[in-house]
Amino acid sequence: MVELPVLSLTETQTIPGERRGARQVYIETYGCQMNVNDSEIVLGLLHANGYGIAKHPEEADVILINTCAVREHAEQRVFERLNHLKPYKRHKPELVVGILGCMAERLRSRLLGQKRLVELVVGPDEYRKLPQLLEQAFAGEQGIAVRLSRVETYDDIEPLRTEGISAWVSIMRGCDKFCTFCIVPFTRGRERSRPLQSIVTEVQRLWQHGFKEVTLLGQNVNSYLDPITGADFADLLAACAEAVPQMRIRYLTSHPRDMSDKLIDTMAAYPHLCKYIHLPVQSGSDRILALMNRGYTVEQYLERVERIRAVMPDCALSTDIIAGFCTETEEDHQATLELLRTVRYDGAYMFKYSPREGTKAWKWGDDVPEEVKIRRLNEIIALQQQISYEINREREIGRLHEVLVEGPSKRNPEQWQGRTDTNKVVIFPQTPEIGVGSLIHVRIQQATSATLFGEVVAVPELATSLQVA
């Protein structure tokens, strides 16, 4: 399995058409973009069953926490959050608290033992049972549903999304790769793909509702296979690109072993298929890659990178790196640093190894000392930050980018923030004629390792206004 980039805690916003008098549900989401989409599926399911959506936990009759089990830190945060919810339960004894997602499947017995705080534990393949389980919880019964499925894709459930311009669309669930460090195949089950037409229809509907960008999601999207026609991921990308020719389309995440020439060529053929690929490598050592069961060597990985850059020279690349995996030596670590210097990624998600009970690597022990892990991780981060800074300074300054406006800058509300199709954040001055959802052109003037800064440039022959309706 390929890890998706981890997001911070997200809170669900109030939606239009709030139902007065209905029981109110509040969801917090931890983990990856797949979890964000799962929360939207749960909201859609509960809203269709008469629930309203609470903006704050104190307004809720139901508090659901959608969890991640990929790393230990994410699980610790959930247990800390449960402690914070105890006062809400004391103030409102009839409040139902539930745990959803990967952590629910993995730690079900421990979660239900949280001093009667948690009444509900539901795994990622059992969300259809939520309405019934909630009714039972209101009647005083604890509920658990964590069975994995080989067929569930929720393709018939309309995810409930709040206002915005970007949306996540799950195209498949589960993973068959069984990397030795990864818990996902055990918490999300085996791979199964949604029908191609259901995905295309959802993407079209998002465009009609004012969304300007969509990200197709899967633990390994490259292994997508339409269960009806046998179409592969490149076919799906092409179908989406042709169905919504003005919409930006991204995807996460790719497994290097399944990054085909057909997929690369398809990306190059459509201008609105964003030129950004997250291609997790995890390590620069062939020995460690074999231990991880990644299915490729460094040489094979570099060949895929060369093919991508030959066909799409401006395509941005990011990756995942794990520092301190089982038995990792200093030589292995130096090989990872050398890989970073060779590929020169635009960005990376970098973590120290976190053993997960139930994985094959768990049995091998965690033999790299914590201080060594931290030192190696810091060296990886420092090198990648330097590379990102050099790339942005050398390639981006003076360049003209088409930028989708996302909203005010988080650091300076008087400036706008947007994103290039290569997934780089751009900060630029606000002007009255630009709004959220506008697609504008920005000339880059300054850069850090993580952010570009520029000014809006009028390009009459290219300018397109995509104001949110």
C-alpha cells in the first residue's frame, strides 16, 4: 500500500438546507484524503436518513471521529481527543460518541472500553449500518461493525460535501500490495474498483455544482480496473478529462510498480490533467525496498521517473520517505539521501518508521534506535527542503503559472492563495475582480522551499474566469 499524505484535523461545516429539530451529527476527520472522502460518504448517508449536520461538537447529538491507523501518532491523537470529549458527555449524557474508520477496525475492543464514552465502533466497510447502529446506541446499546468487504465501494451513495472548489472522489477501496510496514490491507481490505461510469457521472455532477478541481483517490489508483468493462486507470482519466474539459483533474496515489507508459502518455495528452505525480519510493536502498515488499528496485523506479520527465518535462514529482525501517543501516540511509539528490523531488512527505501491530514487519522488531531515526529523518528533511528551495528559485522565478484561487492566504488575509497545476501554493495580491474559483495567471517573483509569490498578469488570449456560481 502507498501512504497518502496525512491531513490535519478537519471539521465539517454546516450545509445548506439544515433540518431543524433533527438529531445533529458532528464529524472530525483524522488521516488521509481517503478519510475525508469517507466522512463525506457518512454525512451523505446520515443526511439521507434525517440527520442534520452540526458545526460545533457542543451542538451535536452524535459525535463521530473518523480515524487513521497508518501511524502511531494519528492513533495517539484520537485517544487524546476522546479525553477532551468527556466533558461533553457529562454535560449531555444522551450524547452518542462513535469511532469510525481504520482505527475502529484495528482497536475495536480497546475503544469500546473507554469508560463507556464510546458507544459505537464502525469500520470503513460498514458505514451503511450507521443509521441502525445509532438508533440502538440512543436506546443504550453499544454497537460494533468492523467486517471487511470484498465488494463495498459506496458507489451508489452521494457524498455530502460542503462549499468549496476542490473535491475528493474515491475510485476504489483497499489494497493488494501488502507492503510489510503497512496496516491498510488489514483495515481497508482487498482492492475493489467502482464502475467507471459512476465515477465520471460524479465528476460531471461536481462540475455542475460549481467545483473546479477534483482529485481521484485510491490507495493505489494505478491498479484501478473497471469491474464492468475492464478499463484501466488511464482509460478512466481520459474519460473524466473528456467529460469535464474545463475541470482540473488530479489523482492520489500511484504505486511505482504500476505506473504505466499508457498512463504517462494519457496525462500528457490532456492539458487539464494536472502535471503532478505523487510517486512514493519509501527508501533509496534496494535491500530495504525488498524488505518492504515494494516490488521494484531503485533502478526500476528511476526508469519510471525518466519516462515521466521525458514525456512531461514540467511535471512536478513528490514522494514518501520512511526513515529508520527495520534493520536500516547507515549505508541504506545514505542511499536514500543519494536518491533524493538524483531525482530532485519538488516535495516529499517524510516520516520515521512507526511499527504497526498486525503487519509483517511488526514481527521483525523495531531495531533502529529512536535517536538514530530522528537524526536520519532530520537529515532527509533538511536535504529535501534545500532541493525544493533550489528548484523553486531556479525554475519558478519569472515563470507564468495558471493558478486556481482557493481563498485568502492563511498568513495574510489581505492576499490570495491559489495552487498551480503542479500542486504548488502561490500567494499573490488581492484584486476586486478575482474571487474564489477564479483561474488566473500569476508571474512568480519570489520563492521559498514551500511557497511561490507573484503578481497577477492579464493574458487576454489565455485568461479564463471560473467564478463559483
